[in-house]
Amino acid sequence: MTVNSLADTIQLADGHHIPGFGFGTYLISDQDTMDTTIKTAWDQGYRLFDTAMLYRNEDLLGETLHRLAIPRQELFLTTKVAEEVQGYDQTLKAVEGSLKRLQLDYLDLLLVHWPVREHFFDTWRAFEKLKADGKVRSIGVSNYTAAHLDLLATKAKEMPVIDQVEYHPYLNQLALLDYNQAHNIVTEAWSPLGRRAVLGDAMIAKIGQHHNKSVAQVILRWELQHGILPIPKSQHADRIAENAQVFDFTLTEDEMSTIDLLNKYQRTGNEPEIVYETGKQY
């Protein structure tokens, strides 16, 4: 379905629904900033909030949500299992820690943060157990290539409903997007603005002028029209609001194709295959 507002949701392969536009909390590292940022995002209409064990701010987010007294059923919370705590028993234990820090009884979505060869199948088996036990409603992965997903399918009882990957105009991963869509996996974009690398692009700026929109707004619109779920992050109230104002215009097919052609295979993060092989980021 087309996402036309912050209130719209996407149905996942497991039957649950996820908001079609989210908010990332990477690099938010103190309580005051978390409080003001999340309140601003909530007031704008954001309902999907994304964190990770690796961000070391689950406790801050949990405290903020407690302070704001937001009804649990109105929130969609995601966290991710870090490389160093993967494996069957370690994953089960690690997720208990996340739930405690977030002050939650269950997670809406749990992701494997990066594929790790040594624990590849055991970690996913733990995810299936956590879902069966009601600790997690939906399970997915992050930074998995089509090859990693094909490998997982050889032993998984159920497949991920989400693949969260680096995705922006300089790394558009259209082949992975096609693969995920063919397998009913939603592609979620971390670093949807390319960690600012793409924000100076003259071609996107020109398209933005045509619509009276910023480069960031054009990029987020391009992702939405490709069927991607973006989770931009910002600690600035004006940008949090600006990022949400992407539902009142549409890019033409020519504009979409023009942005597609900007792909440079340029990563701002790690190469998934190297993390898979070494078991750690570099």
C-alpha cells in the first residue's frame, strides 16, 4: 500500500502492522535530549521509534517513554541484537536486558543488527523462540544481503518480515529491494539521507526547487515511492518536522528515474559481508 501520512501502516508478512515512516535514535546519548527529541517527534505524529543495544540508549528511551506516559498500544518499538551477544542463549539473555532497559513487556520488532557467520542460525533460532514466547511480536534482520537471506531460508522456520539496510540515492540497492519485495520482506532504510553525504546533491536540489521542497524531503519521498520504510533521525525540532512533511507532493517517473541514476554504491557504514565473516564492525 502507499503510505500517505505518518498515521499509515504497512502490513507485514506475519500479519502485524508497522508504521510506514519511523524515527531513529542513533547518537542520542543523554536523557534531556532524548526527552525533548522524542516528545517533538511524538507531537509531530511519529509512532515508530528505532533503537539498538549498540546505541547504548535503550535505558534513556525507556525512561522517556515512561515520563511521557504514552499508551503502549500506540507505540511501535524496535531494537537490535548486537554482534557480541549473538548466539542462542546469549540472544535470549540480551533481549531480556533490552526489555528491562526499555521498561517493556514485549517488543514490536526485534532485528539481528548485523549478520555474524559464527552464530548465524543459532541467533535466528533464538528470535523464533522469543516470538513464540510473546516477548517479540515481529522478527527481522538488519544489513542482510540477498545471499544472507537465501542462506537463512535453508534452516529458518519463519523468515524475517523486515530487512533494515543502508539505503539512499548514492546506495540505492534496487536489486535487494526487488528481492525483498518478491519475498514479502519490507525494506527499511537506516541512514535514509546518507549521513548527510547526499544532501549537497545539485540534481536532487533542482528537483526539490520544482516542488518547493528540501533535498532531504525529496530523498524521503523517493524512498516512500519505492516502497521503502525510512527512519530518519534528527535532534533538531525543525528538521524532525521537515522530515515528516513529505506526504503532500509526488515525484514524477522521470524524477524517480533521475534519482535512481545517482547510485554510486557509496556506503557510509560497514560492508555486511565483512561483518558477517569477522563477527564485528570495523
